[in-house]
Amino acid sequence: MILTHVKLKNWKNFQVVDLDLSERMFIVGPNASGKSNFLDAFRFLRDIAKGTGGGLQKAIEDRGGFSTIRCYGARRNPNLEIEVKLSPAPGKPANITYSLGLTQETSGHRRPIIKYEKVVKDRKVLLSRPELDEKKDPELLTETYLEQTSRNREFSEVAVFFNSFCYLHLVPQLLRHPESFNGNSISEDPYGRRFLEHLAEVPDKTRIKRLKKIEKALRIVAPTLKELAFDRDGKGTPHLYARHVHWRPNAGKQSEIQFSDGTLRFIGLVWSLLERNSLLLLEEPELSLNSEIVKQIPAILFSLANKQKCQVILSTHSWDLLSDKGIGAHEVIVLRPGQERTDAMPLKKDKESVVLLKGGLSVAEVAVPLATPADAIQLSLRLYEDDEENGK
């Protein structure tokens, strides 16, 4: 199952989003344009579908409350709306639509409540809320049917699909030193704090097979690498080990503590692609990687995601990553921030961009300038002027 279309209204810094989605999508935009917020719309659906340990109220609370996730430019229509269309497989038309509208109580606890929740499959309406008894008892509108297994039996496949979404933004320091994070545990582990524990839970044969694949790729990323392995130390703590070419026979062995940031992020990226057969959300996967490796990320996504039947939506502003001539205009969304909202522009609908791409330019040459702050070139000059004014 894959997502083929998404509509957002008043979601964070987006007033209106209405986009077709491919199996591989690149979200391009400057800093603070809303790339993370766009990805978070899909995480929000996943968090609702969790049921135990999740649900609508928890998902909103974790994001700072309803007023935080509702677009600050929302005035005439204060409701928040999300709609997605689902296809049973790549290349097949969408046959399921899930729609969710949220509002806030006008008095009392001011809780977020459901304005509507709908599921349509093969043109048949499986769910249309609020139902008659719910209009009389608003308490029933504080939870979605998506999170209630007793209520979503007719469309449980939607709940299962949403619950399988994975977000990854591996932070190497957290993976190396998980004990340094003293805050509340995040159940989905989006930053890789428990990545090694997760590897330990995977069956031995599966883990060995995947690490062998990653090892072959790492030999290109890190030419001195000879072997990548997984084991536990004397205390039972899981570790990744790498053996490098060295003049001493038993030397050159390192644990993840000594791995470079780029190596750890690359391992996390490829592992997630090998493991996932659903939706994978990636945030700036190019960080810490050599530019020549970054240029290969689109091809890696194409080959592994297709093989695993995994849909990938990633955010980036990397020229190197977007320089791949295989990226099509239908796979790119450009975010353009304004004073009160961010607009999401499909590159395929920008006529000038399409002409330039057909003329042989890469997406990097076309899309990156569209997503570059107009005054970026003046940044160093502004800082210099400030120093001059302060007499430095």
C-alpha cells in the first residue's frame, strides 16, 4: 500500500496543501520553510493509529496542543484537516480515502475534537462521523475510530498501514552515547538512541544478511573497511564492530563509538530501506556524508525502495543529492515560505521549470534556486556591517 495524494488545511505553517505523491518524493526548501512540518503530517497519522500509547489526544499533546499545530494564518476557517488517498500497490489507482477534520471545543477544557472522520473504499462509505449519538455526546468525539480496534474493523488495513510509517533522523551522538539522553523516552526512537537494541531484536540470519549488504556498500564509502559485524560485550550490551585494513593482523577493529558520523548515518539509512516495506520518512539524509556518496542517494532509494516496495519521502536542500538527472519533476515539491504561510509547489506544475528540465538541466539547477532565500548572498555582508557599526 502507498500514499498517492495528500491534502492539508491549516496544518502548522501550511494553509493549503494539495499534492500528488509518487513512490519517491523530494521535499525541497530553505531552512525554517516547513520541511519537517510536512513530514510530521504523516507522523501525526501514525501516532493517532498507534492506539495503545498513542491516539489523537496524545498525538496533539506531544506537539504542544491544538493551537500549536493549527496554522497561525488560519482565520476564516479555524479547522484542521488532513486527507490521504491510498493505493494497494505502486502503479495502481487509489481505492481508499481517509479524511480527518479537527476543531476545538468553544468552552470548558477546550479539547481538540473531531469535526469529521471519513473512510471511503472502492466508492463505498465505510465511515462517516459524527454519528447521531456523537452529536449529543461530544465526549465520543475526542477519539478517532482509527485508534480503536473495536471500531475500525472494516478499515483496519488503514490503521495498520499508518502504524507502519517510519521516520528517521539518526543522531550519531545518541547512538554512541544513549545514556547521555535523560529526557522522556520517545517510543518510535526517531533519532536512533535505541538503534543497536533494535538490531539485537532482529533474528540472527536476517541481521547478518542485512549487515553483509551494508558492508559491501560501506567498502565504497569507507575504502579501508574490511568487515562489519554485530555482537554483545561482556555486559550484554549490543555493539556494531568494524575491522579495517591494518598492518597489524589483529588491529584496526573499532566499535560504533569510533565510527564517523557519516558511517553511522549511512548504516541507519540503508538498514531502514532494507527493513521497510511501507512509508519511510527521511530528514536530510545527506548530512555528514561525502558529496560523491550524497549524489548516489537517489539511485540507492530507487533500487532498494523498489525492491522492498517501500515509499520514501525525504526532505533536503542538498545540491549534490538533487543533481541526479534521474529525478523527475513529478517527484519534487518546492516549499516557498511567505509572511503567514508556506506554499508547497509541485515542480511538475511550474511550466518554466519543466521546460528547463526537458532542456537538460538537473533538479538541483532548477529547484534549488527557487528554494533559496532571496537575500542569502548578502549574509556575510550584513554580519560585516554589524561589526562595523559596533566598532569592531
